[in-house]
Amino acid sequence: MSKRYELAKKYNEKYKSSLKPCSYCGCKDINITTDRYDSKNVWSVNCSNCGDCIAFKTSIKEAIRLWNERNVK
């Protein structure tokens, strides 16, 4: 498995309980993923049901904070 996959798995285990349900569909199965962009790790938090996402933040904590602070009207 890739290093990025292992890192995302570690952060999912560590932070999954602190992620709020999806603001759009209410799903509680929220995932943290990582990718490479411009030679840097970037992080996304996304809903496994509807695909809503906070994407490509350079800080995992920023991605989580933005996910949890979303307010859909």
C-alpha cells in the first residue's frame, strides 16, 4: 500500500469520531482522503453517500475544521 493511503487510514482512525455528519444528506460515513498536488500532500473530507467534499487543503486540521463548520441552508 502507498504511504499516502496508510497516512489517510491513520487519520481516519484518529479523527473519524470528530467529523460531523454530512450537511446535505445526513450521512455519518465521512472519510478523510489525501492526494498529491504541486508536490505536496493535500487533504479532503468527503461524504461516502452523496460525495459532498471539502477538498485539497494542505492541513488535515483545516480540512476537518472546514467540514465541521459547514452550514447548508
